[in-house]
Amino acid sequence: MKINNEIIKLVSQYVEKSLAEKLPQGYRFHNFDHAVNIVNGINEIAEAMHITDHERHILLTAGWFHDIGYIWQIDNHETTGSAVARNFLIEKGVDEEDIAQVQACIIATKYPPNPTNVLEQIICDADLLHLGQKDFFAQTALLREEWSLTRQQNYSDEEWHALNLDFLENHHFHTKYCRKNYDDRKAKNIKEVSKLEKKERKKNESDHHDEHEHSEKNDRPNEKMKLQRGVETFFKTASNNHMRLSSMADSKAHILLSINSIIISIVISLLTKRLEQSPYLIIPTAMLLCVSLTTVIFAVLTTKPKLSKGKFTREQVGNREANLMFFGNFHGMDLKTYHWGVRELMNDPDYLYSSMTRDIYFLGKVLAVKYRYLNIGYKVFMFGLVASVIAFGISFSYAQHFHHV
């Protein structure tokens, strides 16, 4: 089957759901909004270049999938996204020729892009179309924030402008349409970035001169700022890792719930009708039901929410005992009291870092419980399923033996 509008609709729904549920926090640029921008860019360029509807379908599919690999990794995410696209399209019965073209288009977006045909040129240009648009600075601001959150790469204003200037000057659009319609705007962006870079360089040279005159006085604050950035990076990374692991545990528990719910439904609807005629199936059927039911219980325990009373007292805040970063500790409070508590937290760095440490610690305690239940559930399912299949085999063997006797 060739890729059609129905396949593209299913692809867009799958990508939107996957990015919403699985994309780690911090991806301010490479998210579903970016995928929508790429698809819009592909439609614009494809319309101008008069390619066939089928070719456009291939491009749109690749556009939706091209950054989905960020869910699992940053480096070589194109390869991962290509594999995800392939598995999805095979499941939908798409022809191998179409799948290969989609994968090639995704791989072509890897930087530096090196497209080998018109389709690859179109998706490469759509991927970087913001370089020649008015919202270039808004988009790069999102990318700068994303790199800070996901890669711990923090740039000064001068470094960031220099990096963007180098990228813009070394980039070129591949399609004639983009060169005609976006090169002028890109040139203006280059000029503006160049001005900003020079301005920051002069400012930093002036600041450096002042720092040289007062080096002994300024050394200690700089060291303190570096230490503070390191501490903030630690808390940010630890919190993101905990949330990502919690999301993974919930996803795995959902898989167990889905599979065992299907097994229980099949057993109840099909096998139980045969138990009167085939009593030798009673024991293995009961075993399979017990295994599935036990697995479901542990999967539910994994995802079961726990909510505290949601209140704190002024005395707890005064003694630095209330953790105002966890909603379970304040959801029952009025806004005025909570606002007062947060002001107290902001005015006391030790209390702030203590609250962040406590929050990460208890997130880890919750994760430990989640993964303990999840581990038990998977073991019960794995060994119980094997035992149930063996029991069914033995029951059938005995039944055939007594039938012949």
C-alpha cells in the first residue's frame, strides 16, 4: 500500500501522542510545534515546486517523524527516528519502496545536510526554514534554552551570537524556491546577528578591562557564580532524570495492564465456555487467570497515586520543614498562605536548596516503590506465563493419552 492521506493522519496522531507522553522535559525547540512547522514548510515548498501528491505524502510522513528520535537520544536521533518510522509504516502495511524513501528523507536532515534528490532537498530546507524568517530570533532563543536544559550547554550572549553567525553564514538553501524567497530575510538575520555579536564583544572587552583592574575583588564572586550554576545544573538534571524515570515506569505498567487485560478477556470469553466439556483445562486456565490478575494488581500499584493532606503550618515554614515544591504539601492551602510560604523560601537560600534536596530525595523514594512493584509484576508475568503454557501442554498431553486409552 502506498502512503495516502489516511496514513499521514495516523502518523500525525501517533507523533503528537508520543511527543506529549514520552519527550523528556526541556525540549523547548525540538517538540511537536517544530514538527508542525516542518510540515507547513514542506507543504509550502512542495506546492511551489509542483511535485506529485505521492511525493508530498512521503515528505509529510518524513517531516512528522524526523525529530521523534529525541525521545530516546540526542546524538544520531535521525537514525532512531528513521527506525521508529519504519516500524510504524510496516505495521500499517506500507510498501517497502515508500518506507525506504521516508527513511532516506529523515536521515538527510542530519547536520550537515547532504540531500541527494529533490525530496531530500525539500525536507532539509523545511527543517531550517526559520533561518530565513522573521521569527528567527524567537526560535533560536528556544533552542538556546533547550540546550541549556537538555545538554547543560550554557553560552554567554557573545558566544551564542557568534555560534549563530557561523551557522547562518555556512548554511545555504538547496531549493530554488527557498533561495528566491528566503535568502534576503536570512541576509538580514545575518546582519542583525553580526551587530549583536560585535556589540557583546565590545561590552565584554570593556568588562574584562574593569575586571582586570579589580581582579582580586571579583575573583571570589565569579567562583561563587560558577558554583551556583553547577548546583543549579545538578538539581535540574536530577529532577529531570527522576521525572523521566517515573514516566518510563508508568508506560511499562500501562503495557502490562493492556496485555493482561486482553488475556483475561480472551480467557473469560473463550476458554471458560469449554471447561465443562474439557475439565482438564481447569487448572491451567486458573493458573493463567491468577498470573494475569496478579500482574494487573502490581501494575496498578505502580501507577497508583498517593496524595497527602495538602496543608502546611507557619510553624513548619519557620522551622524549615515544609516542602513547598511538592503540590501534595500545599494543594489544600489558600493562595495567600502559599504565597507567603514561597516568599519565605525565596528569601532563604539554605531553605530553598534544602527543599530542592528533599524534593529529589522523596521523588527517588517514590521511584523505588514504583520500580519494585513493576519488577515484581514483570517477573510474575514472565514466569507465570511460561508455567501456564507448560500446564496447558501437560493437560493436552494427558487428555490425548486418556482418549487413546
